[in-house]
Amino acid sequence: MKPIKQNEIYEHLSQFLRSKGIDMKEGTYARRIQKGCSLLTDAANLTQQGMTRAKTEIDKRLEQMRQVIHEKTAPKAPPPTQGKPGPAPATAANAPAGNKRSTRRRKTRTRGGRKK
């Protein structure tokens, strides 16, 4: 929205009243109406500036909030590999000599069947 010029509201009001058959002449009431229109113009312009600033601030905070949500909910990326092969996983072929255990599970016996 464009800012309102200082006497623009007063001029429009004067034209409106003139079209209705009322002519405002210089005098006390005309100066008071002009002053009221000036205050209304200032209030409208300041409100517009405030709304623009508020919108900018809200957009900034909203973007920060989106960024935080993204960081908290984004899937974790795997750590980058540097091309050097790491130690091979332990298998039966390359396991240390003293660590040869059977991979089968043992069956356990229970006395008396089921437990209550």
C-alpha cells in the first residue's frame, strides 16, 4: 500500500461533501476537520509501516522455526568415507585363534515342563 499524502483525506472529504451540496469554507470547523484528517492520515501511515515491519519479523522468525524443525526431523546422513578401508568385520576366517566359539545356540532343559 502506498502512503497517504498529508492532505489527501481532507481533499477527498471536501469533494465528497461538495458533491452532496455542502461547501466547507475557511473557518474553525474546517481547520478542526483538516486537523482530524491529518491525524487519521498519520495513524494510517504509521499502522502500515508497523504492519510491514511485523510481517518482515514474522517471516524471519517463521524461517528460523522451519530451519530448527528441519534440523530436528531430517534423517541422519551416514558419515562420509575417506576412501581408506577400515578393519574388516570379524568372521570365522579372520578371527583371532583363541576365539573359536560355536555359533549354534545351546538348548536348555527345563524341569517339570512349563513354569506357572
